[in-house]
Amino acid sequence: MPRAGSTLIQNILGQNPEFYVTPTSGVYDFLFNARAIYSSSPEVKAQDEQLMEKAWKGYCKGAVYGYFNAITDKPYVMDKCRGWSGDLNFVNFFDEKPKVISMIRDPRAVYASMEKKYRANPQLEHGIANFVDLTGTTTDKRVIHWSNTLPIGPVMDRIYQLLLDGTHEDILFIKFENLTVDPERELKKIYEYLELPYFKHNFDTVEQVTHENDRVWGVFGDHTIKNKVQPVKEDYNKILGPTGCKLLTENYSWFYEAFDYKI
């Protein structure tokens, strides 16, 4: 989920000298686009189907390993991309049982963070509010807008599908709220899931080792972390108001139930 601490967790894990951690990565996009070519290429279709599937599987795995072997000699890579969990069956096709960690957060807090960014940049045209057809012109309407567009809408659909088909059982979900309250407990969960020995992290001084040009993402991009891990005081009731919050708790009732978030 956006606004759920994925940049923070990457930089915490980056303290471990055996981990190479990425900012928002394009590796999945390489494979996603290559899959379209594999599926439609007449050159591929003209050859033995089983042979080509075997070759495609090797291409995918080799591409990922080749990409990271070219830029790091560290034994473990934590690649950050929302696409992996939404296409986990595809990943299983070429790399059986991958380790996937998904950061989640109360949707009300996620949407409130987006709304605050919107309000903080009135000098820019966001392409959201349209006073001709009256879409995106109020906080409530922007909640609806983000529920059906990037970066939030598709992510929530992916999580819903993971729960629906049972794929979520192979994923470690970490609540942003829990990470900021008791980071060591959550990090121990991660190492246990990764089947690696625990590394003692410093949560009071987290150096930022991943860097992104947020101008690429626009005003809603925010990939700069605070150096100290500490609880965040949620203000979604104030920012979204009762109607906006109710829209989310009703629309995503399955999320609140599945991950035991209080409404």
C-alpha cells in the first residue's frame, strides 16, 4: 500500500550489510512488458510451445538475477515494487515460493495522507478536481476518485484478490502502525519469515540509503524518511471527516476484518 512505510522498511533493512535494498524498482515492469511480447510474438508462437515456455521461464529468472548481479555483490536483495504481490502467480512460475513482504496501513490514514498532499499544493493542477462534471471537488469525492485510480485503487484490488484466492497465506503482511510502535518485534517477524538470522537494527538513527526523484511522481510522491522510528499520530478523522471515513470503512470492510483493524 502507498503511505504504508515501504520506504522506511527498506532503509531499516538496508542497515544489514548483507541486504541490497532498492527504491521503487522497475524490474517487475521489465518482465511485465516482456510477457506481452512472449504472449503475442509470432516468432515465439512458431516454435515448440513447451520449449518456449521453458525458455521463457529461464529468461524471467535469469533477467532478475542478471539485473542485480550487475549492481551488487550482496547475497540478498529486497526489491520494492507493488506489482510483485499483485502478480504472485506469475512470479511463482519462474521462481517458486518467493519471499514477499507487504506493508499495509489503515486505509483511512492512507487516504488522509493523500488528501493532505493535495491540500498542501494548491499552486499545482492535479488533474483531480473538475468543476464542470463535479468530480474530485470535495474530500469525499477525492476519496472515491482515489478508490478507482492509482496509486491506491489497484493496490486494494490486489490485496482483495490475494485474500480471495488464498495467495495471502504466502505473504508476510506488516502493519505500518505496528512497525512504528514496536519496530524490533516486527523486524524479528521479517527475519523469521526470511529464514535468516536476526540482525540488530538501530531504530533511533535510520540512514536513508534509497533515493528517488519525487518530481517524477508528482506532489503525491514522498520517499523521504524520518531518521527515527516512532509512532505516528493519526489524524484521518480530522482530515477526511466522518463521511470520508465511513466511505472507506464500508467500501473496505473486508480489509478491516481480514487484518483486524478497528473501525
